Amino acid sequence: MNTKIRSLLSVIVVASLMLAGCAEKPVSLKILYWNIQNGMWSDQGNNYDNFVDFVASEDPDICVWAEAESRYRTDSAVKMAGCEEAYLPYNWDLLARRYGHQYVCVSGKHDTFPQVVTSKYPVRIVKRINGNGKDVVVVHGSGQVEVDVDGEMLNIVTVHTYPFRYSYLADDKKASAAENGGDIYRAAEMKYICEQTILEQDPEGKGNWIMLGDFNAVTRADNWYLGRPEDDKAFLLNDYIRSNTPYVDIIEKWYPGEYQKSTFSGRRIDFIYMTEPLFSKVTEAETIHDGFATSSRDPRNLNNFCNPSDHYPITVTLKLQH
């Protein structure tokens, strides 16, 4: 074999090895979810500086925000007069750039409690889910987005279910609450959302799916701590997910036998669910209860608002192979 051919083969071998090494290089992906209570009302008067510093310090690759719209004037319980006053969601692109995210997508929106996804990676909306116009209204809206992480696609379903004890548009709210109308309605919302997303597109959960948000419902998995009756309708929503979808509750699996509250009130009603292909790549999962995220009741007792939010942020880190 002559010298030129040998040299060429050596270059090809080295290049192939380099490509193979790149293909197996692990990439860390950090996801941060948080219900930020009325568009981070607590920090809007501070130009969101504390909020931006917190997010930047966590350095997530993808963020999902619930209640991502400005609703009240600073330091008050007076509602803003629509888009002429509200900074969010109309300026999420400007706010996200301050913590290093260039991609923004309003995922779910039906009223003034939207969910917004910001990301270092390209994001596109797959569908927005507001109900069927008949018996199911997804009150706060839901959405499915696709995030392209260097060629690996993640489907993210954002959720914020109906919050009250009585059913949506109940004629007799007291009677509906007594019959657990809110729990039944939330479960119907979740069934519809799942039917429109993972159960329609990937019922066996072979792909990369994440469903996360404020579910306004507790889970039977925590009943060793909660001590509720086994037939409590508060479990209906998460029972549906656990029995009918391929999703895995990340916090439950990561902290067996350890209760992880997600709200100031002490309830765990915020969830991150993943399919097994993604769950197997999780390296860290945490509900953040300290620092800027420390929740406390606003001393002015304005609509029971908290500072900075009545919910805590949750982060999950994965190792993806590329």
C-alpha cells in the first residue's frame, strides 16, 4: 500500500472515531418548571431582577412557566386593564433573553392563566388544547410543544387544570363542591388532554414525552402521608394518568417514602411526568424550597398572594446521548 493511500485511510479512520465519539457524547439537559403566580407579580415592581437572577443561577435549558401572564398592578390586588398594562405574556421574549433563552412559545392559553415555554433550543407549537366545545373546556388551556435538542425531539405537554372545589360553570357551587365536582372536572380535563396528546400519538410511551404543570390535584402515591380515604375523588386525576398512560411521576420515583410539597399550603399538586425513555436518563430531580424560591404569605394579605409565589419550582436534569 503506498504512502498516500495509507495516509488517506488514516485520516478516514481518525475522522470516523471522532464522529463516533461525538455521537456518544452525553449532553446535560436541565428543565425548570414553576407556577409563578400571576406572572411573577411579586417581582414585577423590581423589573423582575430577582426572578431573572434566580433563573440564571439555575441555568436551565428549558423552562415551563404556569400563570405566565401579568394580572395585577404592582403591590396591589387591582387587576390590570388588559394588554395595555400587562407586560407578560407579550414580552416573554425580552424577559427570557435576560436569563439566556432565545426561544419562546405560548403553549397553553384559554384565559389569563397561560403556560409559556422558554428554551435555549428551538421550540415549535404542535397543538393548543382548549376543549371540544361541548362537554369539556380546558379552562386554563393546555399545549403540546416540540423542542429540538440537537436533533433529539422532546414532546412537552403543559398543564394547568381547573382549580376550584366545585365544577366549572356549576349552577349550584355549594352543592357541586359537596359532590367533589371540581375533582371530577379536573379528571375530565386531564383525560381529554392525554387523549389529544400522548394517547393519540404514542400510547406505549416509546418516545420522549414530558407532561408537567399545576394539576391542582393530589396523588394516591402520597397517601401514606396524606391519610385520605381510599375512595377520595381528589385522587381521580392522577389515578387516570397512572392507570391509562405510560407516564412516570418523577418526584415520586426519585424520593420514595419522602413527601415533597410543591406549594406554600403544603400540598404536592405540581407534577412532572415522563415516559420511561426519558425517565431512565434522569440524573437529578429537586423541588426548590429555599433562596429566592422560599414562599411566604404577603404581609398585606392581598388575595392570599405569596412572595414570590404560592408554588415552588421543580427542576429535573437528564443526560442525553448525542
